Amino acid sequence: MPASLSNLQDLRTALGQLNAERPASAGPREGYTQYEPRGGDFLRRLDLEVSARQKDARVLVTGQIGVGKSSELLRFSQNQSRRRETIFCDLEKEEHPDRCGATGVFLTVLRDCWSKTLHYQSRVQRSGDRGLSELCHEILIPLIDSLKGQYTQDKRKVVFRFGGMDYPLLLEDRHRALAIILGKAAQHEAVSQPSDRFGLVPDTLVHLVNRVLRWIGGHGAGRVPLLIVDHVDKIRDVGAAEDVLVKAAPHWNRIEASIIMTAPYEHTLGDLRNSVESRWGRPLMLYPLVTPDLAGVSIPPIYLNLGKNAGLERLIRPESLRILAHYSGGILRTFVQFLVQACKEAHLAGHDQIEPSDAKDVVHVHETAYQDYGAANLELLDRIADTGAGLGEAATLLRSPIGILVGEPDRGEQRLRVHPLAQAAVERYRLKKSKAVGVR
Amino acid sequence: MSTAERLAFSINEERRGVHVLLWDEQEDLVRALLILLAALEDDVVVHPLLVSPEQDRIHALKEVVDTRCLLEEEREAEPPSPDSLANRFWVLFVQQASSRIAGPWLNGWRRPLSEPPGTLLVIRHADFESFQRNAPDLASFAGPRLHNASTMLSLVSKDSCARLSASLPPQIEEVLRELPGTLPSRKEIAQWIEAVRSFEDQTGE
């Protein structure tokens, strides 16, 4: 029997292959969207930046929310695995990016670098190399002191005080113990009041990170370590962004590896722009995808393939796919979310496939939900629709899911356009404005 | 056509992600929640919590969030039990006018909030724009999973109709008393349920 979205089991199969909240996976994997190349030269440019400066590349990557930064970085990391020892540091994994501060970020980097060494553990044990155990000891002991850990009498256990609660930890497996301590310390840094924080400073952490990087470099069969620090772009507080991107820049420069780091888009545009660029260079932008015209014929292959990967090839009409792709504005998270919603919509309507009416319903709900713009925002959107410029002023609109879209630059200037879902609101605003002028 | 049953369907089928329920009047919100609770599968256990800027509230919320932030090593050593807070469906009622403080806090925890079985954020409609601005990354996770209690139709399937309870769980009522507006009385709820049931009897919907 052919698959049909009206069948609950088929719906569940499709939903299991679509996840807009996780970076795309390299191959088919339950609970993940499968990665699909987006075209363009983003990955090539990233490779060029890193290759050009062997061990000391410093690259900021930025782009609008949901545009696909994490998926591209994960892909880049996978592509590089033969040439570089990539260490993917995820600031969002267990902590709060906004509140980590530079210490929290470096703790996260150290945590993920240490996790990387665990990949070598069995090989190292077989060869009888004591280097990793010595390194572990070298990091663990001062760290326990810095975090004010209390040893039990037999020294087999140490008790930390995280967030006002005792946290006992067995020291039998020291490698594992160190991984846990680093994870807990990074979490603690992100949630505690400044007065409850430990005396760890970025300087110490950078030194420890470098110790681990050197060890990895020495065991990576000639592959140079590369740090990819993701979700720094979730730092929305301007002071916190300044701490990590500007004030901590000397510490970043001391890290003995190339670094690719995501940066909050709005803080690479506004007041911090010059300070950030003078330290990191111009951020590498990931732009929204090209979207199909509603009246056009072709649909960019990435949209078709994303649907196909989720098993929707015969479960979505091309017209429906076009509508969803067009109104996503080329923001991949929105597109995947639309696919999920449209599948459910089709099921509830008893449709075998996603019909254009299902796609339109999904788009309509999204459009009405997010268009509570104030007069000032509408004025800005109106101006952007006319001029295609003015990003500095409109940076706050980047926080709205359907405000503006920043496209590839044209003759050096960023091209802006109003999100297709905000278009109707702008039209209404213009109509009201022209009527008001007519009345006068 | 938005109904509370559709919201329940999304929660039941997706079992992850951030959903948003907007409201203007408590009466609408209570009705939407009654239908939602009736339509959720039995294994979706709801855990309500008020989100507001007071320290003790933030602390309580942090304790809940922590349950989905276990380190890999901790999870391996002791996986969360099925009835752990981590495995409950969190319903977070965002206090009116608190988005400026609570928004950035929630924004940083979008990952655990979206982890299975997910979270429902209940937000006053008038606050939603401020919420988006203060929690843009979390709002992007919610995306189109957005429902409005004020515009929901009171359409209820036969099964949910039979399961409709005459009152909300006390923990939810306790939270609702802290929100602006007045809880509808038991009598008003009973009348509404009667009307819904008689409509369902007539139409067989």
C-alpha cells in the first residue's frame, strides 16, 4: 500500500525524519533532519580561511537565527576529519550561553577538548603511553583545588559544592572524573551568582586548554587541532558578548589552534562592530537560501531533497513544497518546521499528501502569529522594502522570526529584503499611510 | 482552524519541541487547558510551573531545567526514571510583563526546554512581542507551533469530551491565580462542559 499522511504510522515515520531544533545529521538518523548541501561557497570560504593560517586562524561565523549555522559547522567538522583534528565545542549543550562569561566559555572548550582525548584512550592504553594519565593528573589536581573540592579521608572521593548542593565524585576513573568536573564547573559558572563563582580565570584555563591541544596534536597523526565553538551566537546580552568576543580576545589569541566561532549577528553590526572586527576580522556570513517564486516553475533542489530525505517525495505536491519554501524566506529551520506542521495538517485533514491548502494553512498561522509589529518597526520595514538597506537601524528586527532577510552583498553592500511573511503587514501599513496622507 | 485538540495532537505526536499557547482571558485559557489535558495521551504527564522574575521562582524553574541538563556521564551512570521531572511535559506559565527578565533566562535554556517530551509556554498575548524580542532563539524553536486560546474553536472529539474534567489540577489552578484575570467558577466550567457535550451529542462530532 502506498504511504499516506492520513495514516498515523506514515505520519510518525515522516515526523521522525524532521527535526528543526537539532543540527542536521550526515546520514539518515531517527530524530534528525538529514543534511543536504545548500550550494554556495560558505564551506569553501571557511576552508580557505582555516587553510590559509594553519594553526592560528580566527574566524567568526554569523547569520540570522535558524539559517543553518550549526548544521554547516557540523558538516565542516565532518569534512575536515581527515585533515584536521576537529574539536566541536557546544556552548548550549548543558549551560546557558548568555551567562557563561569568558570563564564559562573556556571551561566548555576545555571540557570538549578533554572529551576528545577520550577517543584516544583505548589506543593509548594499549600502547602503554602514560602521557594522557599524567596530563589528566596535571589538570585534575589544581582544578579540584580551584573548585574548592573537599577530599574524603581515604582520598577516593571528592565533594564539590555546586549551586549550594553537595556533589560527591569518585576519583577511581580519573579520566571520567575530570570530564564530569569540567562539565559541572561549566554548568555552575553559567547559573551561579558572581559571588558564588570559583576563582577560575581564563588565563589558567587557556593554559590547560593548550596543554590538552598539544597532547591531541601529538597524537593526531599529523592532523592539526581545530576548535569549532558553536552557539556563542546565543549570547544576546551585549555585555556578555563584549566579554567573550572583545575583552577575551587576547586569551583567544593565545589558544594554540585555529578557532571557528559563531557570533551573535546583532553584535557584529551595532556598537560592537568595530571592536569585534578589529580583533577577529570580518565575520563570515551564512545567508538564507534562495527561495522559489510562487509563480515560478523550478524549485531549488535543496528543498526537494530535504523533503525527499524525510520520505515525503510522494507525500507532498510540488505546489505545496513551493509555498512552504517561498514563505520560509530561505531560513532552513523555518522550512523544516513548516514541513512538520504541514504533515500534521494533512493528516488531520485526512489528506494522503500535503495539499496546497495544508501548506497555505501552515503559512497563514505563522504569518498571523508573528506580525505584532509596532509602528516604528513597520516604518523600518517599509523603508527596507524600498531601499534594501539600513541593517544597522533594523538590527532589532533580526530578533523577530519574520522581520527581515539579509541577502548576499551586492557591490559590497548588504542587501536586505522584507521577509515574505511580513510583506502583507507592510502592504497594509502602506495603504493606511497613503490613506492618512489623502485625508490630510 | 486552531483547537486545543490540535495542540494536544502535536504534543502527543512530536514528543519534543517548544509549543506556545497565547491567551487574553483566563476563561479561554482554562477551557483550552481543560480540553488539552483531556486530549493528551495518558503517558504525557504535565508539570506546571509559573515563570516570573522572583528569585525563588527562578530557582524552582532552574531545578526543573537541571533535570534535562544531565551530563552524558551522569546520564549513563543513572538514567532519569520514567517519572522523573525530566520526562514530564513542562507547562510554563510566563507571568505578565516579565519577559524582559524571564525571556533571556528562558532563551538560554532553549535546548533542555525542547528536549523530549517538550515544553508548552503559556504567554499572555500582549506580552508575546516582548517575549520574542527577549527570547529570540527560543521563539525560533517554537516557530509555527503556536496556538491562541482566544481564537480556538471549542470543538471537542467524542473521546476527549468523555474525558473532560470538571476542574483543572490544583497545581495549575494555583498558578492561574497568580496570573491576571479571574478563574471561572466551577459552576461556569460545568455549564460550559454541558454545552460542549450537548453540542457533541447533537452533531456527533
